[in-house]
Amino acid sequence: MKAEILCVGTEILLGDIVNTNAAFLSRELAKMGINVYRQTVVGDNANRLKASLRDALDKNDIVITSGGLGPTYDDLTKETAAALFGLELKLDEASKETIENFLKMTHRKITPTLMKQAYLPDGSYALKNDCGTAPGVYLEKNGKVLVMLPGPPRELQPMFLNYAEPKLMKLTEKTMVSHMVHIFDIGESTVETQLREMMTTMTNPTVAPYAKDGEVTVRVTAFADSETAAEAMIKPVIDEIQTIIGNKHIYGIDVPNLQTALVQKLKACGKKIATAESLTGGLISKRITEVSGSSEVFECGICSYSNRIKNKVLGVPQETLDKYTEYSAETAAAMAEGVRRLSGAAIGISTTGIAGPGGGTDEKPVGLVYVGISTEHKSDARELHLSRGFGDERELIRYLASSHALYLALDELKDQFGQ
Amino acid sequence: MKAEILCVGTEILLGDIVNTNAAFLSRELAKMGINVYRQTVVGDNANRLKASLRDALDKNDIVITSGGLGPTYDDLTKETAAALFGLELKLDEASKETIENFLKMTHRKITPTLMKQAYLPDGSYALKNDCGTAPGVYLEKNGKVLVMLPGPPRELQPMFLNYAEPKLMKLTEKTMVSHMVHIFDIGESTVETQLREMMTTMTNPTVAPYAKDGEVTVRVTAFADSETAAEAMIKPVIDEIQTIIGNKHIYGIDVPNLQTALVQKLKACGKKIATAESLTGGLISKRITEVSGSSEVFECGICSYSNRIKNKVLGVPQETLDKYTEYSAETAAAMAEGVRRLSGAAIGISTTGIAGPGGGTDEKPVGLVYVGISTEHKSDARELHLSRGFGDERELIRYLASSHALYLALDELKDQFGQ
């Protein structure tokens, strides 16, 4: 089945917001085996919206729109769709009630303008909005399916997952199952070389790697008559990927990110971690505490952004700082050890280095990073070169450094406690 | 002048990457007064790319593409464009040399596949790629302008700004100038109400507010024959906005974000800041250290994620924690004071509260946040309620809390040292 995503909103055309809705919807549709052939963005303009909607419906089985369902005069999506299909807008009692309740709850007045949101194309099905006032619309007519969703991602995402996706699932005959193999510390080209045969010869399941923010994710997707059958097709493929890539570099399957994998592993091992950050400035502790429930395994992070604090709070010896400078494996190891002792955690991790744009020298260039780790058995550091040599790399270098520190801790736990 | 942005890449249609190129290009074109009427995304498919490119060129004066300029067989943008305009691809010597140098520099071999990138439509103009191997293309033909840029944002952005924009600027007759007024701690609807008259009556300059991540930005844009004339039109409008909104709530004009405004202000005042974070887990120190040169004003951040560390490292009295709990104004104030004393900074800021999804009670619900501030004169805290009542709000609550802490420090500096 072919689909198009049509996003409506002048703010997207002005570049004021990044169109994350298109990415979210594309990903979800891909999971269902619905192929998105085009994403389009148009402004809040009746004529151009109409032309784009007609074109999208002509060329596709399914069209998903986002935006233009609100109460103001320039919210036109429902009106335009109704006109295209020759349908009237009718008051939907359930939506009316939801809107009334929502307004009451948030102490706002019920106005006719706001009630405009409860009018839906005749014969369509209201998609409940658990996070706002504008209901979505599911409309099946003339062999086409049109799903209209609100613009704010916080409203669109739960509405799609809870109410639109179950209806769309019924349209597809096969079940699709995807699993993601998350890989760190190997480059994309190496992964591609190692998996080339699988990637090029297999058609179901398919194997597709992609790289982002210094990580490689391999998506394995199977279509089958049932979920069980799809899972059975995927399992040997993932086993083979694990054999080829090696479990050392696979930090998780279907985990959202490195920090979640690390928090899960720490919980499983009953260990705590502490962070000492210079270069990353709090990014590692921020990423760890992103994970709900991380307080079980994380108590203390020190951002020591000067040598004085490295010495005073973390106890990095002044001689180490003087002899090796703050950009050294010795300092990184001492920072990790310092925060481990200070906090009483089992593992301490640290970062120090030069994120740029200023501060680099020939000897210690921008991108030179030391990631430290300390346990009761050892205090160590790894030297990394994270510059790609162009552009403003400060945030990228910091992010990659934080990922390496998280990975180092995870790897250590695997060494100590098994996979 | 009308423009369309056409992004090419199956990875966008699969939702594997968010299309930030479209937002970047839209923003830059808007600044030049070029109206983007549509953004389109198609996959790496010759027929669909051709149809979309033809349609975009039919309906617009300018078409900007991103993606599909690389060396592999599914990079088709240049080939498709050349075919549409009836042009041959010819070797561009300068691009050939650039590619050779780039490959040498990165110790890679020169292959015919890679050299494919140096072939451009006859009569077109090569846009230099300072961050990769694929040059861009600027083609003016049959009254249309087609600009083809590479897909990776790190290559596209500098190429557009340095090489494409100057050529496009020559097409527009007027000069456009925009300034951004950055507002915090007032809701979007309040700002809209206060500025409604300006927004609805003015046409040049225009006044347009938009809200993002708990902040409101008002964009003031003027078109004129010269930059000086545009600036002169904008100045009284910004003055008026400052009068209406009040300087307390305007944290900067044309500053990238709160953390940059704060670091600039700290530098101007010659003061240092330190952070003590519970709820935000390092996000504040991460945001401060995002700003290049922040080491002048920031030395020490403590992420005290447990009461034990709040007491042991920050010196929050055990009685305070016992009597008021960690979610209290008293604890926030003591944390801020603790980190100020520990670090020797002039200002300490802190956060504590409940980010959810777990941990909330009727008395202390998710979203209850205390932001603390300490100077030599006082240690204080502000209570905030940051939950909107639906969805997974953890990251939003943490982000808003970090913004409030940064704003509180900035406000304090303004009180002490003037605007």
C-alpha cells in the first residue's frame, strides 16, 4: 500500500519548526509495511492545500495529514477534505463532550470557535485527542483512506499510536515485525562491509543499517502472516548479526539508547555509577538521568570544569594536572577514581578533552578526548580522536565523548558480570 | 519569488532521519524574502524524483534540492535534473581537484565512482563543498533557478550560506532584515494578547510571535531598499515591544538561547556561576558548557541525585531534608547555597522536584519543581508547576526547569548590575 504524508502549517514552511511529525509518521507506517512515497508540506492556504490533498489522494491509497485541525480561521484541513469528498461537516457529540471536559479541566471558557473542532466530515470516524482539544479524523471513502491528525507532536503521536494505527493495521494483510540491533564503537562502513551479503541477498527479512550520532543501528524486518511467524524468521538473522559483529559491540537490541542499556545493566548487576565530567559538562549525567528510575543506580555527578575543582572536589592530584595537563589519560583516570571514591559508587566514569572551537593546539587538537573509568580493580582511560576536521563540532564531540563513556561503563559491566 | 524545497532520500521517507534540511533552507529563504510554498520529500527513485522535480520547476521560480549528489548508483539528483533540462554532464576540473585533495587529506583512494561527483550539468556553476566530496550545483536556465545541495546537514549548511545564498541574494530586489526578541516567563497567549494590535495592523515591518520549549520569540521583519533602511524601520518596533512586554521578561535580542545570554551577562559582570542539580541531572551545566568560552564563568556543577549526596557534597543539612523533604524550597535554596560555597562562585543555582513519570503524590505531584538561587546576599527558591497534565513529560519538565534556573540567574544579574 502506498501512502503520502501531507503536513499543513506555514510555520514549517518558514522553518520555524522542524517537521518531526513526518519522520514519526514515516517510521510508524514503515513498521506496518505501508510505503511512504512522498512527504509534502504546504502552508495554511486553502487553494494550495486543496491541490496537494487532491494530488496525494490521486496517487496513493492512504494519505495522512498533520495540522490545520485547530479552532482558528486558518485551520482548514477538515474543511478542505470535506469539500474534496463532497461531504458536510457535522457535529460529533462525543468530540463535543471531550472538548467541553477538556476546557473545564483547564479552566477555559467554551466558545463557538473552539467548538468548530467538534465538526467532522459526515461518515468519518473521530480519533480521540487525549492531549488537546482537536479530535483527529479517520475517513474511508472511494477506496481511499484519509487520516487527519493535529499538528502538535504531543497530540499527534499518542493519537496516531492509540487510535489511528489500530485502524490502519486492519488494512494491511501481513504483519510486520522489526527489531533493531544497536551497535557502538564500529564505523558504519565496517558494519556495511561485514553485513553486505545479508543486506544485498535477503529480501524477507531485510537487513538495513543506518548511522546516526556515532552509532550504527541495524534494522531487521520481516513480513509474515502472524507475529510469531515473523519473529521466527527474524531470530536466526539477529543471531547471525551477533556472530558477525560480535557481542562486544552490540549494546542492545530494541533498547532506546546507550544510557537506557547502561541503566538496565547497572540495575541487573545491582551496581551504582558516578560521573566526573569536564568536556561533556554534565551531558553524561543528563543522559543517565533521562532514564526514568535511574536514581536507583546514579547518585552523584560532578561537572569539574576547571582544574581547581578537579583538584578540590574530585581530588585529582595537583602534580597530575601540572605534569600531564587536564587533557590527559592520567587526569581522566584520576577524575573517574575521584568521583567513584567521593560517591561510593562501584564505577566512576569521566571525560576530559578539547571540544573546540577554541583551545586546540598542534599537540592537543580539537577533538582529542580522554574517557576514564574506575572500578575497585583499576582506574584507566581511553584516548579518542573525535574531530572530523570541519564545521562547528563542539556539540558533536561532546555527544560522542558522552556516548563513549557510557559504552565504556557498559562494556566493563559485561566483562565483570557477563552479557 | 516562489520557491520549493525538494529533499531526496529514502532514509527520510522511512523516518530514519528528521528532515532538518527543509527547516534550515526554509528559514534562510524566508530571511531573504523568498517564499517557500511547498516542501517535498521523495525517495531515491528516478521516476518519482523526475516527476516531482518537473512539477516543482513548473510551479516555482526557484527549486532547492538536497540529497542525491553522492557517488553511488542511487544518487540521481544531478542526472535527473540534467535530463529534464536537456543538458549533458561534464567534468568540472575545479571540483575534480577539490575531490582529489579531500580524498588525499583523508587518506582515501580516488575511484571512478567517487569521481562521478565532479560531473555537473553543462552550463551550471559548482558550489564548493568545504565539508565533503560532493559539490553542489547552481543552475539558471529557462527563467528558473535550480540549486542542488548535498544531503548531510553538515555539508549542506555551510555550502548554502557561503556559496548558494550570495547567488540567490542577487535575484531578490529588496533587502530583508529580521530581529528576534526572546521572551521568557510569560505565556504565548499573554504575549499574543499584548502584541495583538502590532501583529494585526503592521505589514512592514511585520511582528510574529512563536512559542517553543516554554519560550516565546517575536520575529520582527522589515523589507527595504537597503539594510540601513530596514534596520531603521525595525528599531522603533523593537523599542515598542520592549515597552509593552517589559525588559524583565526579554532575555535577549538575537541571542541563540538562554544559556548564551547568561554566559554573556556573567562575562560582562565578571561573575561566576555554579550549579547544583537534582531533577535536571546535569542539563543546566550541559547547557551552560554548550556555550564556547563558558569556562570563564563556570567551574563547578554538582549533580546530586540522592539525599546522601545533597548532604555529603553540597552540605544540605540533614534536618532540612528530613523536615521538608528533597522536594522543597528549603532544600533547593540550601543546594544553591551549598554549591556556591563549595565552588566559590558568586551565584549558585539549583533544581529539585519530580519529573515523573513515577514518584508523584497528591501533595507533591509530577511537575512540582523548585528552582533555587544563592548569592552572598540571599538564598532563595521559586516554586514552579511545570506539568501540562498529559503525555510523557519527563524531558519537557526537566528542560523547562533548567530554563527557569538559567532565567533566574540572569534576572538576578540584571537586578544587581543593570540590563
